[in-house]
Amino acid sequence: MSDYGIRIEGLRKRYGKGDTAVDALKDVNMQVAPGEVVGLIGPSGSGKSTLLKSLGAVIEPSAGRMVLGEQVIYDDGWKVRDLRALRRDKIGFVFQAPYLIPFLDVTDNVALLPMLAGVANAQARARALELLTALDVQHRARAMPSQLSGGEQQRVAIARGLVNRPPVILADEPTAPLDSVRAMAVIRILNDMARTYETAIIVVTHDEKIIPTFKRIYHIRDGVTHEEAGEGRAFA
Amino acid sequence: MISLAGRDILHAWGKFAFTGVGLGLLIGVTLSMAGVYRGMVDDGKALLDNSGADLWVVQQDTLGPYAESSSLADDAYRGILTMPGVAAAANVTYLTMQVRKGERDVRAMVVGIAPALRGVAPGWPPYLVAGRQITRSHYEAVADVSSGFALGDRLAIRRSQYTVVGLTRRMVSSSGDPMVFIPLKDAQEAQFLKDNDAIWQSRRRSEANPSFNRPGVPGLFDAVIASQSSNASVNAVLVTLKPGQAPDVVAESIRRWKRLTVYTRAQMEGILVGKLIATSSRQIGMFLVILAIVSATIVAFIIYSLTMDKIREIAVLKLIGTRNRTIAAMIMQQAVALGLIGFAVGKISATFAVPIFPKYVLLTPLDALAGLFVVLVICVLASLVSIRMALKVDPAEAIGG
Ligand SMILES: Nc1ncnc2c1ncn2[C@@H]1O[C@H](COP(=O)(O)OP(=O)(O)O)[C@@H](O)[C@H]1O
Ligand SMILES: [Mg+2]
């Protein structure tokens, strides 16, 4: 295990060309250790989504370097041939909206990822159930997503993000639709999961309620990151 | 791996069921149309089979007697009987007309059949479902049950009354009209006899003609009148061959020696299918093409809207590493499932609809199989638009702005 779950150095991203070009990321530098949860905070249009998309291997940055664990995934160009497999095996995604698959029940929504990676159905479901239990939604295992409350849906979405035991989790405003009690519960879960599974987690947020929980925070403004110490209040 | 398509169908089963039934009714209409065509071909074959003939001798250079009118002398059969290889030869007349029974009239093909020396002559109905064959030489009829006539019914054909003495089944013309068999003499009269006014007119003309009405030749005028009012024509001579005779060879010798046009069974079938019902079959073919296009549009539209509803989920599936192949398979399987539901509903509804059609409708397993194949091809093609769209979805959309 390397020192860092995620290491980003001098990452740049320019959208478009010529006069209409937008430099969304100008100089992004981040390091997140395995088991650590860091906050990424910035005003609208500062480049947060662009950063998540780059790290999530769904858009190609323009320059810089990204390392996941010991694997250099980007160094002025992709260093990984199968980005799809990279996303499936190395990166967990948690979104603002849960985006569960409406025609699969809770268990299969979570079990789908290991199934896509070739794990047998029974084994994938067992793994899903283990995470649902850890997230305290195992009693909803056979329910359809539409039957769940917002908080339950978000926990299922987190279970899905975690089920392949990715070394990295990218969470985009995961608490935005939740009240403060549920928001704090989600942050607690992310911290627990980070510790249990040695996962490096980046949480993009505006949410004033959860900002004090981070030990380290990256501020991003006009595509440039600045690191600062957080309060790390509830999770010292 | 679980079946994403299957799960989605189970989840949205109502939508699938409704669309499947709608599509199914359309497919049912399509299968029935094909059945109508097959029925027409089969009616034609039944017509040929039931005539019991190996060869059809008709007026020179005509496609008669079914596709074109044909008229030949009613004693031509005697010469044909003497040809080597010929077992039997019998006159026959065909006339499609309205046959009246009381107030009601039915469109029927009136067949004049020659008296049989022993048993059944060519042209006679090969079997009856009720009653007996015609035994008198006048005013008896054998009718097909599809005419709705019953034993003992009195039918009016032209100026004469006929009693139904026998009933047949599946004895129909190539356009599906029921056959009514009557004695040849009566049929010749019905077909060729002039009405009284016309006879009177022609008698008056002949009387005024000095070369027919010669004062010095008594009896000539009467002979002329007699020949004018007799009906010495029939539409065809049906010929059966002795066992082991090649139809083509016998046909060729009749053509050469009797200077008449002769068709074998295979040629007659070619005329019926290739000429008589050719326009109808093109008409039906046109309908089939339109129905196929409509079905394809429906499937494409439904699959497209189902896929549109899932764009977000597809972006998420892609983001979490689902292969394009898996997503394409999901969409295509749904289209195929829709096609299968539609086909099943269509096959069942067509089967139930068949007896309601006024004409014979024949559903063949081979047509059903071809229909299934076409439905599946249409569904696969119709899903391509949606698949293209799904594959263009950017996984980055799942992350949002
Ligand atoms: N696909 C794109 N094409 C062009 N410009 C873009 C695109 N996506 C984002 N941008 C621009 O890049 C900048 C950063 O956007 P984004 O990463 O969405 O910021 P945030 O998520 O922090 O609001 C903004 O100025 C935005 O207009
Ligand atoms: Mg954003």
C-alpha cells in the first residue's frame, strides 16, 4: 500500500478551443490517504465537477498527473487502456441524487457492480447484503428503489459505491437532499467505510452542516486548489 | 449476471403488455392477410383438384376456362377420347352468376357437368357430404355447403328451377365463390341460350334473308332456325389419363391433332396463381409491406421512449463500468421480447379470426415461422436507433454539472 490513495499533481483541464476555450482546472494538487475523507469546497463554476469527472475517468484532462494507489492513471495522457474497467474496479461513485436503477431491487442495485465484474450472482448478492447490513438498510433488501425514503436511497447508493471495495470513492454533494441528522449519518458512514476498507474518499460539498467534520479540506477557486486544515469535529 | 432487459420488462410489465397486445393485433392482421393469400391459392388448387382432371382442353389460344372465357364445340370431346393415353374426357361449363333462392341470392359458380356413363365423370364433385349426385339430366343441382343452400332447396338459375339433391364441401371457384353443379344441357342453356325476344329477332332476320328462306327448298329454313337455337358450345373438356401416361406427351398430341389449347395440371396452377390472382396477391403484398412498416414504427417508437426514460440510468450504468455490449443487449432484448409478445398475441388472434372471414383463410406453419422471423428482424432493426442513442450517452452526465 502506497502512502496515498489519491495523488493529483498539476492537473489542468481546458474545455473547447481558441476564443471560447474555458480553463476549468488550472492547477489542481490533492493528496488523499487511504482511510481518509477530505472535503472539496468551492463556489459554483470553480471546477469541482470537472475535477470529479477527470478523476472518475469520464473526461480527459489536458495536462498533469493522477495516481490511484500505485497506479499512474494519467500523466499528460491516459496510462490505462480500459477506463471502463478502471471505473468499475477502482472508483466508487456516490451522487447527489441516488440514481438507483428503478427496475432492480435494492440488493441487485448494489450487487450489479460485482456482477458486471464477473462475480457469480449469489456471491455478489452476499457481498451486497453485507454492505446493506453495515449501512443499516438490510431490512429493505428486497424493496424496489421507489419504495425507499430519500435517506434509505442514499445509503443504498453508498453501498453501491462501496461494494467493489474500490480504493477511491468520489462523492458529489452526497448530503444535499438530506436533513441534517441524515446528512451527519451519511458522513459518519463514509468515515466508517473509509476506515474499515482503507478507502480514500473525496466529498464535494456546499453543505455547511458537514464542513466542520473534515480534518482536511481542499478549497478550489477558479480551477486552483488550496489545502487547509479542517476542524475534524465529530471524527477526531 | 442478471438479465437487465428481463428485470426492466417485469418492472414496466403494464407498458409492455399493452404495447405487446397492440402490436400483436397488428401482427394478427398481417398473418390473416397472408392467410387470405394462401386461402386464394388453396381455393385455386382445390378447384383444380376437385375437377379430377389431368388435362384441360380449351379454345385455341385462350387461358380458359377459369382465367379467360373459352368456348369450344361440344362434340370435340369425342375426338379427344380416341387419342392414345386418354382414359376419359368430359365437357364442362363454368359460369359465375347470382343463384337465387326465394328472396335471397348467392354469388356462385355454376358448373355444368356431363352425364357420367358409369360412376363419376371428370368435373363431377368427387365426394358429397350429404345427399346424392345428379341422376336426372335436368333440374337437379349439387351445391357447396358454403352457399348456404340445403338439401331440397329450390334454386332459380336463369329461367329454370333446380332442386338441391346433394351437398359438397370446399368446392369453390378460384375467387372463393361456392360451386353449384347442374346437368350440362341445362348449363349450356343457361350460358348460351338467347332470350325469347332475341330468338324472335334472329328468326325474323333469317326469314328475311333469301338465301336461308328459299321458296324452292322446303325444310331449309326450319333447319337453320334449329341450328341457331341449339347450344353446341362448352367451356372446356376435362381429360383424365390412363395410368402411367405423361401429361405433357398426351397434351402435346392433342394440341397437334385437334388444334386446341391444352393445359396440364402444373400449367393450370401456374395460370391460376400467376395470372388470375396475381393482382390480388400484389395487393396483399402491398398491405403486408405497409403493416410491416407500421409495426416497425411502433416497436421503434416504444423502444425509443422506454430508452429515453432510462437515459439517466444508462449514464449511471456506463459510469459504473457497464459495457456498451451489455447496454445494447438490454435494449435489443426488450425489442425482441416485445416482438415475441406481439407475435404470440398475433398468432392467437389470427387463429381465432380465421372462421370469421367470409372467404377461406389458410394459416400455414411456414408462414407463421416466416412471420416470426420478420417480426424479430423488424424488432432488432427498430431497436438500433435506440441503441445508437444509448451508446452516445456520456457517462459524465451521471456526475452532472
Ligand atoms: N462541457 C463543458 N464545456 C465547456 N465548459 C464547461 C463544461 N463543463 C464545465 N464548463 C465550465 O468549466 C467551469 C467549471 O465548471 P464545473 O466543473 O461544472 O464547476 P462546479 O462543478 O464547481 O460548479 C465553468 O466555468 C463551466 O462553465
Ligand atoms: Mg458542479
